[in-house]
Amino acid sequence: MREYRGLCAKIVSCIALMMVQSGASAQDAAHGKVVFEDQCAGCHTVEPNVNQNGPSLFAVLGKPAGSNTTFPYSAALIQSGLVWTDGALDRFIRAADTIVPGTTMGGRVDDIQARADVIAYLKTLH
């Protein structure tokens, strides 16, 4: 048992060190706002029921995709069955056309940390 605990402690230490060295960090809503303004705000707002080329993303977490009644979504998104969880948003903003073929969403956020930060920012809007 002592050997097992020692091994676990070494593994945890290695993982922590790798995270520090790779720059991995917790979600950062302030950075997410900056990324949103830079990469998303050209099409989306965060004002309730104020749409642009894309729908408002105000309070989007937990809602079914295509449920903002003030925006004309593609049939593909409406029929997708997606609910905007952290995981669904992460996959969608990384590669929307792969997740929902036929969607009109054209932008993407390639960086995993930037996506996590944008999602953290969206969580602050309610």
C-alpha cells in the first residue's frame, strides 16, 4: 500500500509539473471576454435578444441549440438536439461544421485554453 501511495504522489507531481510547463491553467473568464471580443463579437453579441449575423449568446449555457426565438437558425442547428453544455460548446466552437453539418456558423476558436476561457466568460452572463 505504501508503494501505491508513493507512486500516486509521483504521478500527481509529474502531472502538475507538466501543466505548469505547458502553460495549462484554469478557466479565465476575463481572458475569455478578450477572446470573445476578438474572435466572436464580429457575429455574436452578449446582449439579451440583440442578434447580429449570429445569435446573442447571453445566458446560452444549459439551453437547447436553436432556442433563441429572436434568431433564424439553420434547420441543421435546430434539429441537432444539442444542449449548450461546456463540452458541446467546446466542440462546436472548435469545429461547428463537423459537429453540425449544415450549420451557418463559420468561425472557430482553435486554441483549447481560449475555448475554455470563452466558455468561462459565457458562464458569467445571466
